[in-house]
Amino acid sequence: MTDEYDDEDLDLSTLPDDELVEQMFDDLYNGLRDEIVEGTNILLGRGWSASRVLDEALVEGMRIVGVDFRDGILFVPEVLMAANAMKGGMEILRPLLAETGAQRIGKIVIGTVKGDIHDIGKNLVSMMMEGAGFEVIDIGINNPVEAYLEALEEHKPDILGMSALLTTTMPYMKVVIDTLIEKGIRDDYIVMVGGAPLNEEFGKAIGADAYCRDAGVAVESAKALIQQRRAG
Ligand code: B1M
């Protein structure tokens, strides 16, 4: 990634789409929230759909950040700034993604598991689910089993969604599912799980109804599973 100090006066609106997106990768990398907000607005103003801006500019930019984080080139404070910049863009996209006006087709309680504070992926799933017509109750990060149980009791959703981004926290999903089994309420809910270190096999092994590779899959799985349940 390039150092952008020379670009302080750069007028983002003069860049063609491909260069603007490249610049947004750099701005995300450098944690520049205002620039990400501006870039997001410019792309929308040029007719890009909210989901295209999300996928091609923000999510791809965050993937690049993740690679350098893994390789020890970026550290936690820098990644936090990148996450904050990404959230700036997501705040603009959120109402647009949720704008379908569709009738509510189901309810989901979603949260990141205990010990885990990653929330960007979960927030994206929440946004896409809202956009698809679901009512979303987002219980945030670092949720112990009690928090999930409380939310299920209070909101009586169709779906419980759990997110985990760490290999050390993903086993906690099984703790939650096992507790639902113990309490005899497992079958009252569709359980969907997601997060970068998970896979299909893990989802099956812990007894989830669906492993969701990304937010799009989460929406499709939720729709299909709700339809199945209502038909049966
Ligand atoms: Co963290 N971190 N992090 N981190 N972090 C990862 C996950 C890591 C892979 C980086 C790396 O080494 N390459 C690595 C995990 C390694 C492992 O466990 N194997 C890691 C580590 C090690 C850590 C710390 C331990 C670092 C440290 O302190 N030494 C620490 C842990 C803190 C904790 O949670 N206790 C830590 C901290 C952080 C920050 C706070 C700095 C920040 C989080 C900020 C925030 O979320 N507010 C952060 C970030 C940003 C990342 C990376 C760079 C990006 C994650 C992200 O937001 N991706 C990440 C590297 C990576 O994943 N490439 C990394 C974008 C997001 C859109 O994708 O979350 O996968 P994702 O969500 C997708 C799908 O997975 C799916 O849909 C989403 C949208 O398409 N999905 C679901 C997710 N949840 C779902 C739930 C569903 C359905 C689908 O329910 C139905």
C-alpha cells in the first residue's frame, strides 16, 4: 500500500471509478474515515448500487487489511482505524441496503460469541438481512450463552445467528447450541453460524442448521430455512 501523505489535497471526485476504488483501498488501509465516507458517496452518486460499493470497495479493501494484519505488517491500532473507516462507509450504505420496504419475512437474533469482539461481518449480515426484509435484533459482541438465551426469550425470533472470527472462540458456538439442547428448546429456532475461520463441516459438527460463508448466503439460507419450516 502506498503512503498517502502526498495526496492530502487529492480531489476524490476527479478520479475515474477504478482509480477511486484503488484510492479507497489505500484510505481504508490508512484508516481515513472521512475519505471513505466521501468515496462511498461519490460511487453511489455515479450510480453504483449499495451492494456493489460494499463488495468491491469496502469488503475488498478490508480483505487487503486482513492480509497485512496476518503478516504482521499492520497491528491492532491500525486495524481498528481501518475498521472504523469501514464503518463510516457502512453507515451510509445501511439505509440503502435496508430500503426494500419488503414485508417482514422473519426475525433473527444475532451476536458475536463470548471472547470475540469482531463485529464488522456480523454487522454486514445484519444489514443484508434487514435489507431482505428480516427484523434483526443485534445483541453485539462478546456474548455469553446467557445473553443469547435472554434475547431468545425476549424476542422469540425464528433464527439465532452467531458469529465468530477466531479459532479460539468458534467452539463457543457449540456451547450455546448444547445449552439449547439441554433446555429442550433447540428445535424452536433455526441456528445459523458464520465467520471467517468456520466451514461447512464445522457447522454440521456443532449441530447448526446452516453455515453461511458470507452475508449473501446468510440471507438465502435464512429465507430457504424459514420457508421449509413454515411448509413443514
Ligand atoms: Co482480528 N483477527 N484480532 N481484529 N481481524 C482476524 C480474524 C485474523 C484472521 C487476522 C489474521 O491473523 N489474519 C486473526 C484470527 C486468527 C485465527 O483465529 N485463526 C485475528 C486476530 C488474531 C485478532 C486478535 C487476537 C489480535 C491480537 O489482539 N493479537 C484480536 C482478538 C480480539 C478479540 O476478538 N478478542 C483481534 C482484534 C481485531 C480488531 C479489534 C483490531 C479488529 C476488529 C474490529 C471490529 O470488528 N470492530 C480486527 C479485524 C478487523 C480483523 C480482520 C483484519 C478483518 C475482519 C473483518 O472485519 N473482515 C481479520 C482478518 C480477516 O478476516 N481477513 C482479523 C471483513 C468481514 C466483512 O468479513 O468478518 O469474515 P467476516 O464476515 C463475513 C463472513 O465471515 C460471514 O459474513 C460476513 C460478511 O460477508 N459472517 C457471517 C460473519 N459472521 C457471520 C454470522 C452469520 C452469518 C455469516 O450468522 C448467521
